[in-house]
Amino acid sequence: MSDVQLELDFINVRTDDPKTSHEAGKSVKMRAGSQQARLLIAYDCASLRGLTDDEAGQITGLGNQKGCCYWKRCSELRQAGYIVPTGETRLSQANEQQRVCVITLLGRTVAGGFVS
């Protein structure tokens, strides 16, 4: 993967976080090899089939990493408009319905910056 860094299209903080967090949130960048980048590439590869958060975590191997909160990164990708729910659901490993998301044109553009 290249050494690409792209700014996210949203501020990744909660409204009740302190001012310092808001300032830091403005400078967040998605880096090649980061959890977000790995997940976004997985959504890109899945194309129109889409993925649940659980599937994306398993495909990337992030679901097997202790303490990894890949589902939060998927939520951030949705918040940024890089992936969107299709309205479809699938069963997760926990036997719960999870929504299926597909990559957007914006997400595909961003993912393309990480693939050499």
C-alpha cells in the first residue's frame, strides 16, 4: 500500500467532547493500512454484494484482533458517506441481523487511493 493520507469528510468527535478533542478531530486523516482503509478496501472488493460490519471485520482480519473495535470504524465510514446501508440484512456470527452496506462512489474514489 502507498503512503496515502486523505482527510475524512467529518469531524470524528462527540458533541459533548472537550474543545481539545474537537480541534484534534479536525486533523484526523485516514492512512493507508489503517483499520478504516482496510475496511474500505474490503467494501470496495465486495462491490454490489456489500458487507455487514461483521463480514468486513472477518474479511480484513480485524475481527480476530484483540481489542479491535472495527465496527466503530465501519460506523465512521458510514458517517463520512463512504459506505451506505442497502436496506438488506444478514445474520452475524452472533446470530443477530446486521445491515448490509455497499461502498459509495466517494468511498470507491478514496479506496482507489490506497491500492497501487
